Amino acid sequence: MAGFADSGPVPPEIQGLLAAAEAQQAQGQTSQALATLRQARDKAQAGGSVALTAQVTVALAVAQASAGQGGEALAAMRKASDLFGQAGDRPSQVRALIQTAGLQAAAGDLNAAKSVVQGCLSEAGQLGDGQLLSEAHLVAGQLLLTTRYAAAAADEFRTGLAAATGLPDAAAQVQLRAYLAIAVFQCGNAADALSLLSEDAKVAQAMPDGIAGAAALSNVADALVAIGRPLDAVSVGKQILARLQQTGAQPLIIQAMIGLSNMYALAGQAGEAANQASQAVAAATQFGGAADVASVWLRLGTMSFQRGDRMVAAGQLGNARTQLTAAGLAEPPMLTQMLAS
């Protein structure tokens, strides 16, 4: 719920539910986390706090989107926006609308997303909110990239970067600069793209918070993959893992291991990819139970499937199925479909 206005004191019961949902998500217990968040939302609603209900609804929408429930996430984010409007919180309402546009784009409704983003740009401009402007320009640029208007997307990212420059949170600058590099690369200027990402990496490395810095570096690594520089992405992926290991945030460490395994594979280093995957599975085994291990195998297998490495994917997805059975959990339809193909 980063970026949204503070709704005030949160009742201990709802605080407990939100903490439980966060722990469930970290352990890959998606359905349980969603049920817990719905319970928290219902209790916030019953308590009569519109602002708190809006906040919890945002958390639910984000979790639903992560779980692949795009339609439910979109409906929840729209509801959150309406609730923020009822609470008189215009900045949070606009922020929820920006996220609504992103969900619409993910669902393929680009025209609706563009219309919502244009309204958000206008609202953010009237509010004089640089953070909101940068977020709106980011989504506007992403939409243009999706429709292959790279030059226009680059203009949006540059405008957003100008709005984000000087803000206390450097994360927005890193994300905008990473996307600008992709747009510039698609316009045919690989040298400028690399220069932008080099600058981006320095900003991310200078961020004092280990988790925030790792998240910023992840934007750099993803952009390097997007412009066909997987070896450079591996170097950044190692930095991400090192920073997270210093924090002790085990779920994030495991996630970084999975990402690094994929980067090694994209760079053609199959042995290193397999070794990193094994380390991720070992860490998940130590951290949790069969459900945690199943989640790691599923993410590894999905990445292998997406990059076209079907033989590796078959083994990893088969391991995910075995672990899900051991945990007594239902098999996700996505897993069934990938194994069938």
C-alpha cells in the first residue's frame, strides 16, 4: 500500500490479519492470504472506516493481481478508488486509478487504460503532485511501449523522470529510467540505453535500504534482459542477491535466487542456472514446507517454459506437482496447462 495516504490508527484485529496475510503470501499460501485479506476488508467495512476499507481493498487487489486473478483485481482496485473518493482523498483516488489503468492494460483493454491514464495525468497536474505525475507518466509510457510506439513512450518516461527528479524516494526515478532505456533501445540506440542503465544502477546501489535498493536493482536487471544483455543482468542479479542476504529477508532471498537462475539460463550458462535453482529449492526447504518448495519449483518451471526451455520446464513443473500433492494442495490450472503442452 506504499504511496497511499495513512488511514489513521488501524484496529489491532485488522493489523493482525494484514500481518498474517503478508506471512501467508511470503510462504506461497496464496489462497489463504486472499481469504485473510477479504476478512480484513470486511472487518474494516463493518468498522465504518471508509479510508481503512480503501487501504485494505488496495492490498487485496494487489494480491489478486499477483495471483493471476486479473478480473477480481481490477474490480477491487476500482472499488478502492471509489472509496478513496468518498473519503475525500484525491491523491489516493488518483493513485488507485493509475493502478486500475495498469490492470486494464494487462487485461488487454488498452483504450480504456489510455483514457484513465489521461484523466490521471490531468488530476495529478492540478494537484501539483510530482510523485503522482511520475507514476501516471510511467503507465502512459508502458502503454505506448505495448503498442510499439517507442519514441512516444520515451517522451512519456522522460517527462515522468523530470517530475520524479528531486523527490525523496529514488525508486520512481530508477523505474522510469529503466523503462526509458528499453524505449531508447527499441528506437535503435543501444549505447544510450546502456548509459541510462549504468546511471540507474549507480542510483539503486546508493539507496541505503537493502530491500528497496534490491528492488530498484531488479528494475535494472529486467531492463538489461529486455535489451538483450543477459550477462550484464547476471552481474546485477548477483548484487541483488548479495544485498538481500544482508537483510535476512528469506522469502525475498529465495525470489532473488529464482530470478538469478533465470538470468543465468538466458545467458546460456545452464550449469550455473541449475545450481542457482538448487540453492533456491534448498533455501525454501529449510525455510518452510512442501508448499514453499512447490512454489519455488512452479516459479522456476514457469520461467523455463516462458523462455522456451521445455525439457527443463517439464522437470521443474513435475517437481512442483509432486510437492503440491505432498502438501495436500490443489494443482493450479496454469501448472496443468503447462505440463500438458
